[in-house]
Amino acid sequence: MKAVVFTLGCKVNGCESASLLRGLQERGWEVSDVLVPADLYILNTCAVTAEAEKKSRQAIARIRAVSPAARILVCGCAAQRQPAQFAGRGVQLVTGTMHKGALFELLDEEGVRIAPDENAFEELPAPRFLHTRAYVKVQDGCNNFCAYCIIPYLRGRSRSRALESAAAEILACPAEEVVLTGIDLSSYRDGARGLADLLLAVKDADARIRLGSLETHAVTERLLEAAKQVKDFAPHFHLSLQSGSDAVLRAMNRKYTRREFAAAAALVREAFPQAAVTTDIIVGFPAEREEDFAETLAFAEEMRFSQIHCFAYSRRAGTAAAKLPDLAPQVKRERLGRLLALGARLREEYEASFLGKTLRLVPEEERGGFTEGYSENYIRLYVRGSVKKRARVRALERCEGGLLCAPEE
């Protein structure tokens, strides 16, 4: 019997799906994470944007095209938000974001089973990693309630994994790189212990350790000092900005200012001078005026982000921002285009600063005669031939998507 766990959305979803794969495998199933013919499909959905929900619904038709008679179970944020949109589409069982581990006992059930909010962190089977990079979930839920975001209503309040449990999984993980992840990783707390304590607990890990997305308040001297003690730490800090305008940040209910964000980035670069500082930016939020967007462009230039993940605001019913008048689609598209162009230039400049220098490649895939993977500071690297493990490489020239490198002698 074969099962597929197909995932849309964030790294936390991917980590949970990897746990489901492990649990199914332990129960005798042959498993896959791609849409191949199978007897059972678990679809782990996303609701961060309207487009993500649409893709989650469309995945049902994609599954049916591959295996018309298979059983389909749907879980995740889109299912939590609108279970009826999946229940009537040839799906046997719809659950939500909570108690995903209970799916193993519900494989033969039918209907809609949305569990109540969870107050404690749910331990799942150690994920089955299909790639050289592994994600370890250490936190779930969110207390921030940003005006544009539906996720706190679907994932529940913030809750964290016991430090010993998280550290044990990280230290035992055979992957070349481990990424610590959560819905709001910055809020990780196990009693009086926080993210710095977790880094110290895994400082001797064999894998390269990378942090997931952080809020500015999480960037402290103590965290950075702990990161310096990690044997193989990836100096890549993804700090979510969302807007470079203080007025828009207030309207978004983001709890920092431009000055505070800049101070956090400065702390990072003082501790790790060549660190990658990447970010998320939303364009076209309802409160964003043209002068606000100009401030965002100027601030992004000032921060010298190595990558900008940017996207147009998507109205989410049930959020505070949904009550505000939306901007015209053409305004959002035009602003997005300008920000994408700036992001591309900043990325090229950052990558070019490493030409002739040595980087550490974690290989991820081989394609077209090249090994592809990422450096410690999240630059996409391409090396001719086959590389199976972490390797030191020298950057030779820029190419589309990253840097062309050669193994260092």
C-alpha cells in the first residue's frame, strides 16, 4: 500500500508532513511526498493567502487525475478555515491544524473532524527527511495578530516544544543542515529558556544549524553569542520587515519601528559581518500611500537585504485589515514590480561580493551535470559534477540564480 503526503505552504507544514511520512512508514506504508499514483493521499493545506487556498482546493483535482479511486484526507490551515470547501469534493476526511498525529488513527474515517485549539505543543514522530536539509519544528501558533494575517486564528496560541525533546531530534538528525522552524520561532520558550538556550544545547551538532524567520525582538546579544558557539552555524538571519514605513507598521499591528529593525540588523552584522539579512515585505497594504511605499524602497536600500521575499497584500476575511478599503490591483502590481527590481539588484550585489571567496555548500540536488545547493549565507550555488556532502567551494562567477563555483582543492 502506498501513501502520499502532499504539502502546500510554509516550512512548518513541510515539517509536519515529514512527521506524517515517518508515522505512515512505521505503520507499513510505502511513502512519497510527490503526486504519484497511490492508495492514500494526505493533503496538508495552506491559507496564508487567497491564492494559497485556491491551490489547496485545486490539489484535489490533481490527486483525482493521478489516482481516481484513492482515499483523500485533508488537513492544515485551509481545511481549518473552510472545511466545507473540501468535504464536498470527493474527500473522505477533513481535519484542521490541530492533532495531526491523530490522523494515523483516522485513516479509515469519514466526514469533518475539526479539533479544538491546542494549549500544549504536539509531539509528532521524528520527521522522515527526503532531502539533505531538514526542518525541525520547535514552536507552533502565534500571539501577534498582525492586521493582515489569518494564521493566529487557525493555528491557535503560541506554544513551544520542550528544549530537551527539540535538542535530541536536532542532535540525532542525519541531515547535512537542520533549520529550526516554527510559526513564530521568536516566541520559543521552554519555561525560562529561550532560543539562545536551544542553540547552546545543540552547539556540537554535526549538521549545519540555520534559524528560521525571526522578529526583531528576538535578535539580542545573547542570541548572537550563542550562535557564535555553534560548531557550524549558518549566518543567515531572515528578519520579517513587511513595510519600511512606521505609519504602515502601526496599521499592520507590527510591534517595532524602522529604527528598531535597523538596530537588530546592525547587531547581526556586528556579530557576523558577512551575514545574509533577508526579509519579507508586503506591498499594497490598505494603509500604504505612495510616500509610504517610497519609504519602504529607501529603507530596503539602506538595509542592503541580500534577498527580499515580496508579495502583494491579499485580503483575508476575519482579519482586522479586511475592514479597510483595498488598493487598486494595478497599484499593487506596479509597486510589486518596483520592489522586485530592487530586490533583484540587491541580491546580485550581495552575491557578487563573494566572488573569489570560499563558501560551504550543502548539496540538495543534481541536475544537468551540476550539483545545486545553498551556502551558509543562503546563496544558491552551482558546482559542476557530483557533490554528496558538505564541501568547501570557491565562487567563480555569477550565473542565473546564484553563483557558479568550483570545489576548493
